[in-house]
Amino acid sequence: MMASEQQSVLDPGDLVDPRPAPRPALAVRSAAALRARRRWLVPVLVVVLLAQMAAAMVTCALRQTPTIDEPVYVATATDYLHEHRLRYNPEHPPLGKLVVMAGVAAADPHYDPSYGGDQGQVGRHLLYASGNDPWRLMLWARLPVIVLTLLFALVVLAFAREVLGTAAGLLALALYCFSPDLIAHGSLATLDVPAAGFVLTSAWLLWRARHRPRRYLPLAGAALGAAVATKMSALPALGLLPLLAVVSVWGVRPGRLRRALTAAAVVTVTAVAVVWLSYLAVDPRLRAESAVPVPAIHGARGLLVDLMPFPHAYRDGMRVQFGLEDQPWQGYLFGHLYTGSRWYYLPAALLVKTPLGMLALWAAGTVAVVSVRRLRPAVPYVLVPPAVLLASAMTGSRDFGTRYALFMPMFLAVGGAAVAAVRLRWSRPLGGALLLFVAVSSLRTFPFYLPYSNEAFGGPAKTHLRLHDSNVDWGQDLGRLADRLRERYPGERVWLVYKGSGIPSYYGIHAADPRTVPPGEVHGLLVVSDSSVAKARGRLAALIASSRAVDDVGHSITVYRR
């Protein structure tokens, strides 16, 4: 009896095999197919997002006439190419203009190095009086910046993917690619996107240096040097990022002070070397022959300039920049014209010109990075650099636009993507919904990215009521104005107040300045750049007040009828 009971207890049919049951072949194949689809999905999404941004930037580059600063940079790049001298635009270092020079070299424009005049006049002469096609030359000059902007998008993807994961990396890339500010300025032959992007690249390489310092510290220093060699507004990063190098090394090997200080020295020395190389690439003899007077700077600022370990031409450029800071510039914010600067100008301008969904993701992502323990190590790399650079930019005297803060949509694309890395059920659906809102807002403004403002402030058509200059009207729509006048107002008398570097007559606009004649003689069409409308006083303000707005060109130029 006991034997039979034991037999029944040990019956093999009652035993459970501890090994998992083999998965059916169909399930295995389905899982493999799903993994394969996921492997392909990421690169496909990356290509789609980059293609969208590239198409938007190339469209802008093809349709927009030269903005105020572009002819100066293009002429300086052309002078570098032909004359190898440091003569024009000393207030900005050469590297960004060397990038532009790559496109200028492909366009191969005619250039008269003996032409006199200031740097703005030299730029207009190159574009309109030297036998060149300004449309073709500007497109070629803009293309290298477009390519660089797309490369920085890949940096954002890599940075966010390494810190936060693949899903967050794609979200960060999308935020970058749909940013109206980055599309607008990434399509221009200017220095703002390159300078901000090099700072971002340096911060990403310092993040990587936590595990491979010998490989990435010199590269981070080179990227930092590229930023400082592009625009002097990047100089605060020269004080910050070597400290991040210390954090990178110290965090991996606590207590090794010598190694940490060596890391900071490597980054700093490499950055300084890149600045020197950028000047040597233009003129190996480093001749300083500035076409503009260099002011004498005294006091603490003068001492700072003298202590900088940079070429004499760079330090002269710093003196020019300090001289510009001392001038009484006019600003315009929320309908108020003022002289001087407002410390809150840039935060307010960013509030107007950043998509609402992007603002929400920036805020939520910042909270996530700070509050989630596993994400907190990224704070010094993702959040501290834009905070320091923004604080520095807010002290400037020129309230001209969010282009002075393009590092914000770059760094906070990574920071905002942290929403997708939070392990909450609602985080990814919320991130997706906000991203969709961003994409719709960005696509709706096509192709008028420069005057973009979000829906809370009325969209691009209302931006001129709150901001001016490069936020709205930077001279980019002169060609569109010419087309509009030909199509809708043929043969009518035109009075024009245009803010920009283009020459209206080249585009077939034959107009007079209404401020040079008695108001009673101004009849027909009064065409005024919106930045001039914002700053209008006296006779021009009276003319506008007694006219009727009948048309809008690119959300940057208003047509009135008198």
C-alpha cells in the first residue's frame, strides 16, 4: 500500500518540468521580425526628420534675399578666399566665415579687393555690383551652414540616446528638427547656429569623456575652440566647459585631483590652439589690418582683453565688441520701444518664439532630469551650459532676437526628451502628444520661419506687434515684395522704407523714401518693413497712422495704401 502511494506520488505525469516550454516556431519568427522592424524604424525616422528639416532650410535659402548680416559675412569669406587677410568683420573670429567660405569657393564669385567702403558696403558691392548673381551666391554661401545644422541634429540624437535611451533620442531629434528658430537661422550664412552647435558638441563629448577621457577630452576641447573661434558670445563656455572636464574625470575616478586638473588643461589648451589655427588658416602671418577703428578699452574689461591667450586680431575683435556694447541700442518688446536693454528680453522673446508644446517639454524634461536619480548625472552637461550662456546673454546691450540664444533649443531638445525616459505610464503618450503639437505649429509656419511666434501670441502674422529685428524682419523678404508688387500692384507708385541689406532696384522695385518729401505728396503704396514700423516716430509714424494696411509680405513687410 505504501509502495503504491509512493508510486502515485512520484508518477512522472504529475511532475512539472522546471525548464520553460519551447516557444512555437511561429512566435520565434514573429519576435525576430519585430526586432528587425525596430532596427529599421530608428534610421527611417531619423532620415525622415532630417529630410524635413533640410527641405525647410533649403526652401528658405532659395527664397529669401540677404539678411542684414549675411553680406558682411559673405564678403569677409570672399576676402579670406582671395586675399588671405584679416581686414573685415574683426568683431567676429574667422571660423564661421571659413565655413561659409567653402560655399563661396564653390560659387567662385567675381571680387574686387580694391573696392573701398565699410564691410556692409563691400558686401553689397560683391552681391549687386560685381557681376555676380546674388541668388546663386547666397545659396552657395548658405549651404555649408545648412549641412552643419543637420550634423548638429545628429549630435542631439547621439547625446540624448546615450543619456536617456533610443526613444528619447528620437524625441530630442524631432524637437531639434521642428524648431522654427533653428530652421530659420540654420538656413542663413550667419554665425549663430555654428557657435551654439559647437558648444553643444563639446558638452556631448565631455559626457563621453567620463568613460574614455583620453579619446574625448581633446575632441571636446577642439569643439569648444571651434565655438570660441566662431563667435565671441561663446567665451563664457571657455570658463565653464573645462570645469565640466573636471566633473567628467572626477566622477569616474574620485579624489584624483591631478588627473582632473590635467583634463581641464587639455580642454583649455586645445580650445586655445583651435582659435589660433583659425586665424592662421586665413593669414599665416597674422597681419592685423582692420578696416574699422578699434576702440581703446580700459578698466577690468581692458585687463580681461589683455590677459586673453589669443591672437592680437582676436583681442582687437573683443575691443570692437565691447565698443558695440557701449552704444545706446534700441529694443522693442511687447509694443514698447526703448533705448538700452531689458534683462528679461531674451526669456520673453523665447516665450513668444518657441512652440507651446516645446516649452511644455522643456519644463517637464528639466524637472525629470533634476528629480530622477538615474538621470541626475546629466544635469551638468545638459542643463548647466544653456543656463550659464543664457545668463551671460541676458547681460548684453543688444535686444535683437532669439538668435543670441539658439543654444536653448539645442540643449533643451536633449533635456526635454527626458520625458520619454521617465518610467511612468503617461510619460511617453504625453511626450508624443506635445511633439505632435510642436510639429503642427512648425509646419504651419512654412516657409516663414524667421517671423514665427506660437499660437498664444497670434502666430507669425502677429509677431511684429511684440518683437522686431531678427525675430521678425531681417531684410529677408525683398524678393517676395518685388513679386507681390508685380503681381498685385503693377504700375502703382511705391514709397518704401526698407530695413535690410538688399538693394531694391536690383529686384525691380523702383521706389522713393517717403521721409524725404512733404507728407501731402505721398500717394499710392506705402511699403514699410515691420521693424521700421515698430520704431516709427515723427513723420513716418504720422504717414502710417494716416494710411490703411492692405497687404502683408512674408509677415515682415506691411503694405499700406494712401
